[in-house]
Amino acid sequence: MRYIGFDMGDGESAVAIFEQGSGIEPVILPIAGARSLLSAVGTVGGEIVVGERAYTDALADGLSVRFKSRFTYDPASYEDIVRFARGVLRELTDAGSIQPGDRFVVGCPAGWNTACRARYRNLLMRAGIHEPQVISESRAAFLYAKYARTIALDVDILNQSALVIDIGSSTLDFAYIVDGRETGVGTFGDVMLGGGFLDEEFLRRAVEKNRDRDDIKQVFAECKSWYSFCEIEARRVKEEFFTRLAIDPKAKVKKQLRICYDGVQKLMLELDSEEANHLIYDPLSTLNGQSFASAVENALTGAARVTADKPPKLVLLTGGASRMPFFRDLCRETFSDAVVVCCPDPEFSIAKGLAYAGWIDENLREFRKAIEEEVTDAKVSEIANDALPSLIPSVVNSLIDLILEEAAIPITNQWKDGQIDTLDEMNARMQSRMERVLNSPLAEEALAPAVKQWLSDLTGDLQQLVDPICDRYDVPRKEMQLNLTTDSSSNVSINTSDLMGLPFLGTMMGMIVSIIVGLLCGGSGIALISTGPLGFVAGLFIGAVISLFGWTAMSKAIMKAKIPPLMRRANLEKKLRSNATRQSLQTALKEELSGTDSAFQTQIVSGFSKSFRNYLYGIAQAAEIPIE
């Protein structure tokens, strides 16, 4: 499969191709003989022409430039976008650069909303591009930085927090990435702030200085093609100046234009440091009185506020306008604690990143599908079920300690102190208290160590289900490293409450209450009555009643009887803490929990399987940054 990255810029455009499995980085495809294509479109003899041909072939009819920047507010730009995309597609087809089945990925500003992107995609389809994928240019820049060998950024920095700043002719876009994953990702941007503002202002100032300014303004008003031609030349002078300025502080670029429309007018374009400062720092009416530098600074400051909770460790600059020294300086000042990296070929980084994005997205869609289909509920349940024997002993001990300390002992002490009248009432209160305890954070805290160890023991077997799928789809195993824990603040939360459902709680409470009451009331209450003289008298009384009414009647009577406080002197707490009591509870609980069809086993296996598969699919979705 081959993926075509189409970066339709407001000033320049580029196309890159990436072939899956080739091991070669995306390659820039020439369009009409140029690697970086002027974003200009017109017609000559009814034929659509793009790039240089659109304004060198005796000025094409309907010459149009900077149509992308007008897309969000000017429907008149729609046809220009369609014509330009159609012209680029024809040039690529005629050159044999594309083949049937190639998939197109086209960039857009991060600030475009869903409706804008859908409308843009429809225009591309009208132009003849089959099922194009539209993603943000900021995302493309990040992917280029992550995968391109020419940049070689530290992967650890990329996986912490990064800010991509893409400044082109019409937009200043940001993409904020935390941990290289979906969580914490934000895209934002100013769709109306780019280097094109300087082109417009440079041309305006050049015209105002010209003695033929009125005639030139008249030509521009009557002929869109001539205005577009002059704006293109202004941009080229500006770009050449800033390129030279990087190595020569005294750089100066001059170019004289001949405007042949109604007569001939000459227009001098001259740019040096003084004139550049006027362009950058003077107030602009197109920016509501702000200077270009001030508007950029405000946008960068806004980005710093958005990312303040976890400031970027890396700031990546891309886009043709990122070559301007003042822009780079502002970025370094605003993000002084970050590593600021400038793409070596900013005019091509978006196209290459788009080509990467097409492959990555398709590959990950197949990867996620494989994860969902191959890591089945049956496989996960089998692993969990086989590991249950190692969990049960620690769960039993944790629950016994919790129930005795938080429910049984406090309630029996209340009965001993006379706060509870009958054994029936003690039974009911104990069951109610156990229910509250088992549904409280105390239960989660008590069981957390046992569950945590159990999850840790499961991880290796579960990881063996995932790793081969990672290898098959070129997803780094590190991206899918399982992190199973009971800590709700971590990547996955498998809480004890998820593993202990109502069926299990109901069964366990009834069983524990019956065991404890049976132990305490071994003779249906006789064990709770004190020894010594009072116990002897009570025993005689009980014996007499049994002989008259039978044992069943005696049991019911004692359970409902209000036994005098003086007869409640047995050391109940000692009995409950005894080894015999614990042994009885351990035996009964292990037998209950180990049963093949026990509520505990059913609940924990089904609960874990569901939690794990949701978690696994979640990290599979976050294996790459899905910024749109």
C-alpha cells in the first residue's frame, strides 16, 4: 500500500509518497517540475494550470493565489481549491507518480472544526481524489519529527510533552501532545495568522511608495491575476530575504516588476532589515491594529497558558514562515525551558508527515481490530480462571480480618454490653454491618494488596497474547506494555468493587453471619451465657425448658429472649479471635470461593475479563496520537 501526503499550503504546496514496508522515508514527488509547488491556479486555453505555469504563461486567466486562507469565510474560494487539487492530481497522473489504490492524506489547519474539514474533504473529492483522509497539519509535523531519521529527536522527550508550532502563509497552528498518547492531547490554532499577512503588507507598502501607485491600484482592482502575480513575487522576495538574513545581518533583496495591463507600470520590491522591522512591528489594519509580532506573541503566550499544567519539554517549529529569526526568538523566549527544534526542510515536513499518518492510521486500525478479535473473552477468562487458586487464600485471610475487626467483634460487644436485646437482633445487625463494611472503601483497602499481587502474576501470560500482534503490525511492544493495578489514578483501574458483585456479597454475608452466630451460639445461645453460678442456674432453667418443650422451641425462645446483662459475661472477643474460629471461617470460605460455580469465581473472572479488555482496547487506541 502507498500513501500520498498532500500538503496544500496557502503559499506553497508539496506532495510526498510513502510505501508501506519499503523501509524508505517519504519521498517528495515533483509536480510540474517543482518539488515545492507555488499554490497558484489558473487556466490557459481552457486547461487548468498550476504553480509556475499559472503566472508565467502570459498570466493565466483567473489566476488565483492564497485561496486556502479564504476557505473558512469565502465560498468563492471553493472553486479555486477544486481547480488546484484537480490540476495537481492531473500533473501527478501524467508523470506516472501515482497508481490506482494509492491513498491520499490531505492536511488542514488544526483550528478547522469538523464541519470545515468535512466541507474541505468534499471539495477534494470533487477534484477527483478518491476518499481522501483529512488530518491536522500539526499532527503531521509531529509524526514527521517522530519518524524521520533526519531530525533524530530524543524519543524520551517526544514521549513526555511536546508542542508542535506550524506557521505557514495563512495559519499559526499548535498541537500539544502529552505522553505521546491520546490522553492530554489538544489541538488549537489561529486560522488567520500566518506569513501571508507580511506578503500583503509588503506589497501594499511597495505600491504606496511607487509614483504610479494610483495606476497600479486600478490594475489590481480590475485584474485579480496581476494582483496575485505581484503578491507571489512579494512573498518570494520576503522568503529570500529571511533566508539570507540567517547568515548575513545586512541582507538586502531587490526585484523590479513590470505590470503590463493598461500600459506598463514598474514596481520595485525592496526588503532590508529596516523595512522588515516595519512589516513585523508596525500596526496592521488586517490585524485590528496589532503588529504581526504582537499577534504572534499573544498566540504563543496563549499556547503557554494552555500547556501550563505540563509545559512542553520539546517545541518543534515547522512551516515555511518558521525560518523568520524573530519568530524563532519569540518561541525560545516563550518556552525557555524547552528544547526548541526547527525542521531542516520546513516546507516539506508536513507533506512527509501526512504520508506517515496515512500508513500509521491504517496500520493501527488493523492492529486494533486484531487486538479486539484475537484477545478474546474466552482466552482472558481462561488465564484468570487458572490463576484463581493463588488469589483465594489471600482474599480469605483479608476478608476474615476485616469482618471480625469491623463487624463481628463490635456487634457482639454491643450485645454483651446490653445495647442489643436479643440474639435475633444481633444477627440482623451483624448482617447489616457486614454489608456496609464490604461495600465500603475498607473492603477495597483490605483486598487491594491481594488483588494487586494477583494482577501482577497475570501480567506475563496476558502480555504473551499481545506481543505477537504488536510485532505483526510494527507497533513497539513498549506502546502496549500492560500496567495492571488497583490504583485508580494509573492507566487502568481494576478495582476490587468491580470484582466483587452483589451475588458474591450476598452469598458471602449470609455464610459468614451463619458461621459466626453458630460459633457464638453453639447450643443456640447457650455459649453466650456466662459460666459460674449464674451459668449453672441458667443451665438448669434451659434443661427444664428443653424437657418440657423440646430443642426447637428452646432455640427459638433463646434467640428471641432478652437475656439479663448479668448473664452476658462470656469473653466473646477472645472466642472470635481464637484460632478455632479463624480455622472454621477459613475452611468454610475457601470451600465457598473455590467452588466451580461459586458466585465469587463467576464474578471475578467475568469482571476482570471485561475490565481488562476495555483497558486493552483503550491503550490500543492510544498506541499513537490520534490528533485530528
